[in-house]
Amino acid sequence: MLLADSHCHLDRIDLAPWRGEFDRFMTDARAHGLGLMVCVGIDLERYPAMRELVEPYPEVVVSVGVHPNEDPECSPTLERLVELGQDPRVVAIGETGLDYYRTEPGAPWQHERFRTHIEVARTLGKPLIIHTREAREDTLRVLEESGARDVGGVMHCFVEDWATAKRALDIGFYISFSGVLTYKSAESLREVAKQVPEDRLLIETDAPYLAPVPHRGKPNVPQYVRHVAETLAGLRGWTLEETAARTYANARRLFGLGG
């Protein structure tokens, strides 16, 4: 059984349990069934080290982008993102989007940055990885207005309602559920997870953040994506193996790795 973690930050994992050695960590991840991990870029300063870290591991692909909460004075240029995005190991652009939880709603620099990422994705023909927090209406509007339908992508760590999911699905996006799906307070989110078409479902950890039950409150790792898969399996009436196979195939299809 192979599992896909469609969104993690491997360069930020606490490696203490693996004696500080990334290779030990990766060996353990393989032992837990991780056949695909998407290591997501959130800034350009740390990106070269992240890219170098995962180079020896073919089961790891990467994205390049600048998170909407990163320093507004350091917005990337279209030219720089296009240059980095031509790397064959780069399978997506982002994470990008809008975040009104930590930033003033409607901040022009955040909208400009978001639209730049969409243009890069369209230029390269690669999907988008979308972060949205307390900004769902504006996020969807910008995606719809900016031609994101041409490349599609994924709504990462989805925590919104079905109406939001439906609009994203209508423009070709996938919906990815994180450890939040396992939380007792996430009953309404579990109802959404029951409705997403099976060929548009993804699972993720967002490691080292948002660890699922029974590890909530502790550092997260891709090995815990199994708990998200188990929860999703229970909601959909699937076996764990079926859930793993479907989400693994979906991730490979979205990121251009074969279905």
C-alpha cells in the first residue's frame, strides 16, 4: 500500500527522533508506505537548501512559491519564479493565495503576489497549490478572474464549506484534507469530505504543522498521513487500501506524474 502526502514541508521537520539525519527519516517514511511526498516551498530564501535536501529522493517532488504571509517587502518576480519553476522536479506553483487572518484583508501586495503566481503557473502549465484563510470569497474570485482554470491545482488544507469546495471543483481544482479532518470539532468538514468526487480527493499532513489525532499538539510528520486516510476511509465507506490507492493516483495525476 502506497500513500501520498500531497503537502508537507520536509525541510522544517524536527529530525531529533531520527538522530538528526534526514536519510533515517526518509527510510522510516518509506517503511510507513510513503510513496509520494510533495515538499512545498513557502519562501525563496530557504528554497535552494530545501531543493538540495530532497534531491536524492525520487519519491519527493517540490513546488516553488512564496506563502501569502511571507514578508511583503520580498515579493518574488514573475521572471524568478518562472526560472525556478522550469526545474523538472517542480510539479506545482505555490503555496500561494490569500490570508486575512494574519494580514489586513485586501492588502494590495498580497493580491498582486497571488496573481503573479497564477500567471507563472499558466506560463509553465503547472498546477497551483492554494492557501486560503478567512479569505475564501476573494481567493475564489481571483482564481476565477485570473484564468486559474487553465492549470487547476489544489485547495490545500481545506477547512471551508461545501459551497466553497463546489466552486473550486468547478474550475478544476482538487480538494486536500489534512489532520484537521480528524479533529472532534471538524464535523462539518467531514460532511464536505463525503461529497467531494473521488477523483478529486487528496490527503496531506502539512507537516510539521496540524498533526492529526492521536498526535494532535505534537510535531507532525508525513508518516501520520495514514490517520487522515483512515478517517477519510471511514467517511466514504472505503477500505484504507482503497483510500490510499485513490488519493495516491489522484496526486500523481494532478502533479503530472501519471495517474
